[in-house]
Amino acid sequence: MRRAFQAVIAVLVLVVAAIERADALEITCIEASRYRHLYQLFGNDPKQLATFLNLDVAKLPQPEFCRAILLTGKVDTRSANDADKLLAAIEANQGWLATLQLSSGGGIVQTGYQLGFITRLFWLKTQTATALGGNLSYTPDFFVPPAASAPDTGEEQPDAERIRNWRNYLASRKGLKPAPLGYTGCASACGLIQTAGVDRAGEVRVHRARVGGAGKGEFINLKTTMSETDKRLQRLELEQIAFYRQMDPGPDFIRTYQETPAQTTTPVDVSRFPRYVADYLTGKCKINGDQLQELDRQIGNTITELNAPQFGYWIKTDNLRRSLRQLRHLRSDAERCIAAAHEAERRSHFAKLCPNGCDRKKLMDTVNDSVRSLLKQAQ
Amino acid sequence: MIANNLRSAALAMLFVPALLSSAPSPAVAALEFHCIEASRYKNLLQIFHDDPSTFFSYFNLSRRPLPSHEACRALLVTGTIAPDSADALLGRVIEGRGWLAALYLSFSGTNLEQEAAMAAMVRQFSLKTYEVRGPVYFYQPDFVVRWTPAVGKGGFLSAAAAGADPSPLDSSLAAFLRRDRALKLDPKRYACAEGCRVVWSAGANRIYNSRSGQADAPSTTDQTIERLRSVFAYRLDRGRLPAADDPILSRPWDRIPTTPPAVAATLRKECDAEISVAEALETRVADVFAEAAGKKLTPNAVSALVPHLNALKRAGVRLQQCLAAAHENLRLRSFETHCPKVCSRAELLGAISKSGAEMLEQAGTL
């Protein structure tokens, strides 16, 4: 009896991951991701979206459905029903929700596991939200924005239509209410959601296991003995490592997680795809999407770095700009293949999990089974 | 022709003093000079691994005493321009013994005579200028930038091995950039406006951040003064007056080139070899990319780009180091020319003010 009581207390203490923000998790639709706006990327023709993503033209999303939602604030305790909120958002968008944008300093690890398992179960993409002028900067998950213009050769560029559509989409977003981001980044328990994505972007700030003390900002509970603390944290670490192994965030992730003391956080890049998802996509699309994305980043950054203004002189980078533009054009085809593959997978997951609407209680049972199985692995 | 010129000069002599006296002058006016803490040499040495040899070799300088640890490489200039502003700036330049390299400008006010003298001073001492445009602005070292790490041997998805950064200063620069580098700006009064822009345009290198400052930077509504300032800036840059209808005179201030033509020519001459190599590599990377694109960007074709892209990054770093060294030598030489052993502040102020006043006078003839 005493042991059971201690276990309950231990679980209650263990689930507290220190964060600075006290507000609960909020889930909001990203206005610019509503399908009526996304149609602008296809000349305002839903059929073209269907063709692009290999969808059945007869079963297109309603214009008001959201393709992406923003998760902000604290990953809260079980009583706050964060997991149910996410399931409700998935259900409300009838499986057309594809991406979670994350902006959270973390919170309760157990809730993080639940949200993470839901993310993977429904084959969702995740992205650490980025801000522009203090507001969320959103780019649709399936679209590669054109690069800035290369020198004008007077000829119609092969990506001219894509550029026109992108401009129309940006114009259609202009009147929309911006989404201010109080906290920019994804840290601690937020990483449990981010790493669970099947197509991920942005970094996560990690730290090894913490046990909250009584006071705000305490990362260790000094009321327990050193040996008890060590035992508890080792177990929590095993749990989290088991979770991360399952989600496959990349070679540096677990090492950085283990190396970072509880009092601080370290940023770590998350691999875009879990390894075997990457292999599948490379086989299907005949290109390595992750590699091309990195090449894009490298060329773009090299142009910026070569043009740093403080040196007063720089070489022309017209050739590189032309390459980048061509790369974006070629990548757009590659990303289309990747996006279509994900779309099919996600739609089939939703159809299986919510055949006649979503039974959220049943889904929560499935999710909690996954969490229990994880805890067992750490025993 | 001669008669025309004489008539113009005579008109200018009448015109400039009239403008000087008509310029608004605030009740309490003074410029304040604040050392940007992160730019003290004791802090900047961290970027050079706290190694004097690295410091001297980076700037291609012969061994000499290091700048004082407390000396500032950059100053923030705030407040309102006043009749003693040029003298105050000169005092700070002399104090820096040639190691003052950059001014972050965030002041306002009109005093054409002082603006001209300060601008002449900035140019003669080869100082770089930064136009502050928003309430939040960070100090950036003017001689080095952080580069994206090189691509690893395993290709675009692998990190480069430790020590394979394109720049040998990258790791220490990364540590330096984690410092508090925020400028202490007045949240209500942060813009570089009016006479400040004349001083900014005199920089040996002129930087502004990307935020549009037009809404934030109030400027005098007197178009005659604005035009005179534009003509003056042109004269300072090119050593001659523009045509009266030159469209450059109606362009926004920030459209002037980052580098004055004479400085750009010096940089090009000093770093010609590095520029050629970087240009050749830029073309080579594009050519290899075109080959990879021809092979439909298969993973192997894309990996073939790695050594060329890494070579371009290294060439870019070498070029920037050469340019930084050229700027450094130019500035230190300028200081030694004006202050060979000791500085006569009064004499220098007189000469520089005279030079500024002459250019202003010429500008007024247009």
C-alpha cells in the first residue's frame, strides 16, 4: 500500500517539467491555412489542388477547413484535456488537418507523450513556429516558395505560374488577422510533440529529465534524497529515450538530450523524416527530399553570407541565384511527390481511426495504451 | 561661363548662411556618445581566441601594442546635434587612437555646419556608419560574420567534423554573439533623422537594418535643406557636384551605395586575388549544380556539389577577411596621417570644419 502510494506521488512529481509560462495550451486554426486561401496556390481551382496532392476530386476539403493549427502555451496537466483538444481539432477538420505549428516552452511530460502519440497516430507533420515581426510566419507544408528573382533574361521563366500563384496567395492573406507569438520556439515537453511529426521542421530545445521542486523555477526536488532522485530521473530518462527512439528524431537528438543539464536547454536540429519514412520517400520519389532541402538552405545561406554588407564589397552571385531558383523549381516537383505520399497516408489513417466520426474516448484509450507501454519499457 | 560660375558662387555665399540661420535648433541640444559595451576590445578579443597573434594576423597588421582593453570599437551616438557636436566627435575619435571603427547613429536635429564637419570627419577617419532604424538594434562586429557550417563528408545531411568551419573564428564568434549586444536606445526616440543621415552617408561603409524606417524617422519638411544635404553627400562621395536634374538627388537616402566609390576601388585593388577566386568558385558551383540538375538531382549528383560549395564558403571567408583587413589598414593609416604622434585637436577641428564648410558651400551652388 505504502509502495503504491509512493509510486503515485512519484508519478505526480515526475510529470512536472519546469517551464516559465503558466498559461494553458491553446489550439487555434492558422487562418492562412484555410483551404479557401490555399486554393489561391492553384489558380483558385480546387481541382488543381486535388491533382497536385493526388486526391479524389469528389472528396475535397471544405473551404473553411484548416490545414494547420498553432499550439501555444503550456503543455498542461491531464485535467486540462490538451489531448482531447487536439483530437477535437483533428475531428473538426475531418482529417484535412496536416500540420501542427508549435510554440511552447513545454510543460507536463505525460501530456507531451499523449500529444506526441496522437500526432504520430494521425500521421501529422510538425513544425517549430517561426515569427516575423512578432507574428507567426506560415508557409504551407506542401509548397516550395519561389526564390527571389534571378537576373531578368526577358524570357518567361518555367516557374512563372508558380510565382504568380504564390503572389496571389500572399495577397489573399493580407487582410487576415495575424497570430502573435509570445514565445518563439519549442522546448522541453513540446519536443515530445515536435519529434512525433512525420515531416518535421525547426529545432527543439532539450534538457535531460527534471523533477520539479516546490518552488517556481526549481529543477530538482531537494526534499527527496540524492539516491531517490537519481533513481527517479534515470527512470524518467529511460521513458523519454524510449519515446524518442520510437519517433526517430535523428542522430544527435538523444545524445544532446542526455548531455544537457536540467537547469538549461540546448537547441538541436530534428531530422526532417524518421529514417525509414525517409527511405520510403526516396524510393518512391527518386530523390532525397531532405537532402534537397538542405542544399537549398546551404545555397541560400551562402548567397546571404557572401553578400554581408559590412565588408563594403561583394562578388556577384547571379549564377548561384539562378541555381537556387532552378532548385526551388525542381524541388517543388519533388515536394509534390512527398506531399502526395503523406496525404494518402494521413487520409488512410484518419479513415481507419475515425470511420464514422471520431470516438474520442476510444482514441484516448489507444493513446493511453501507448503511454502505458512506454512506461513499461522503462521499468 | 566663368561669369555664370561666379554668379552661382556669389548666390551660394548668400544662400548657405541664410539656410544656416533658418535651420531649426532645439532649445537643449547636445549629442551623447555611448561606448557600446560589447565592442570594447577586451570583449572583442574573445572572437580572436584571446590571442594577439590571431588578432594582428586577421587584420594583416604588423605587431604593435594592442588597443587598450577598455577602448571601444563602436560608439552609439544619440541626442540632438548642437554647435559643439563636431568637436565632441573629434574628441572621441582622438581618444580611440585609431581603433574606433564604427558609429551607430541615432540622433536628430539640424545644424548644417556641424553636419558637414562631422561628415568630413567620418570620411577622413574612414569610420563605418550604422543607421539605427528601430527601437531594438544589436551590435554586430563590423569585421566578421558567422557562416553556416561546412557540409560534412557524408553529404548534405551530415554535419561537418569539428574544426571544419569555413572560418577559423566561427566558434569563438558564436560564443561572442551570445553576449548581450542590445543597444540601449530610447524607445521613443531611436531614429537617425535629419542631420544624422548626412553623417551616416559619410561612412566608409554605410549600413542600415532591413526595417523600413520611413514612418519612424521624422525628417525636416524643408525640401531645400534636404536637397542641399543630398548634393553635399554626392559631393563628398564623388568629389564633384551632380547635374542639377540628376535623379540620384530625389532618391531615398538609403539607396546610396553601401560603399563610397573611392573606398570600393581601394577594396577591389587590395583584394583582387581573393575576389577572382571567389567569383570563379561561384561560377563553378553553379556549373556543377547544372550538371546535377541534368541528372535529375539524384542523391549522388547532389553530393558531388559538396566539395565545391565548401570551397566557395572558404573563399568567401578569405575574401571577407581581406576586406576587413583593408578597412582596418585604411582607418589606422588615416588616423596616423591626421595624428602622426600627437593630435592637435583645435587645428584638426579647424581644418576639417573648413573642408566641410567648403563642400557645403559648393553644394549650395547647385
